Amino acid sequence: MASFFSFWEYPRREISNTGHHFITICTRNRMPYFGSIINGHVDLTVVGKIAEFEFRKMVNNDQGAFLEDWVIMPNHVHALFGPFSGDHTVAIRRFKTGVKSWTNLCGFDFQWQIRFHGYFVRDELELRRIRWYIRKNPVVWKSDTLNRENPLNLPKPRLWAIGDRR
């Protein structure tokens, strides 16, 4: 019987043929700290500009992580890491810590979601789709599942509760 963590046992080349890793990091409670979308373009707040600064620092800082593409949305960021030998979690930790440190220093009330979503890109078709998604994400923001104002993202009604006596 395979254990829950059996996928960790496979070499990286088995998990991802392209070597790319797609990351999404959200803000706590999906609060739009980073800005807003106006006519399909991201209008960054000061916190959004801090995140942009940290991304640019990551691109210019050669510490093993190769950041290929990224976008800052009002309440989350997407990043596409290219094939590299370093650990992407270290780069993400540095990014999140850098943004949080600057916002604390500036006196902003900012919080990250504790975890992030990571995805190994399996093939070239998927890689093209993800690159397109990163570039077009501001244009399709109204229908995005991470948009708090999207009417399709309303919480689903609870049909039952623990301890219901009906």
C-alpha cells in the first residue's frame, strides 16, 4: 500500500518533465492588499509595489532560483520558476519574509496566507497554458476564482451541521 507521501520518493524528472514549478501565494482572507484591476491592468498599492520590488530582487539575485514569469494580482501572486537546482521553497520563504518585513517597517497591516499552492508543470502544453494564464490573469480578473467580488464565489449554503437533530 502506497503511503500518503509516496510521491516524494520519485525523482524530480518523474514529477515534472519540464522542470518548471508554478506557485500561487494568497494574502490572508484574500484581502486585496496589492491593488486593484482597472481596465485589465493591475494598479498597485504601496504593498503591491513592495511585492514587485521583492520579485525584481529575486530575479536579479542569483541564489539558485530561476524566476521565469510572475504577476501580482490584488490578493495573490503567481510565479513560474524555471528549471533550477535550488529549492523553490527557500526563494518563496525569502519573498514572503521580504514583503512582510517591509510592510511591518512601513506600518502596514499585511498578512500572508500561511501556505502556498505549488504545481509541477508536466509538459510543454501545460507550460504554455500557464504562461498564458499568468499574462492574461489581470484581463480575466472578474471571472477569477480568487476574486472575492466574483458572484460565482459565494459561499455554498450548509446543508447539514454536526449535531443536527432533524
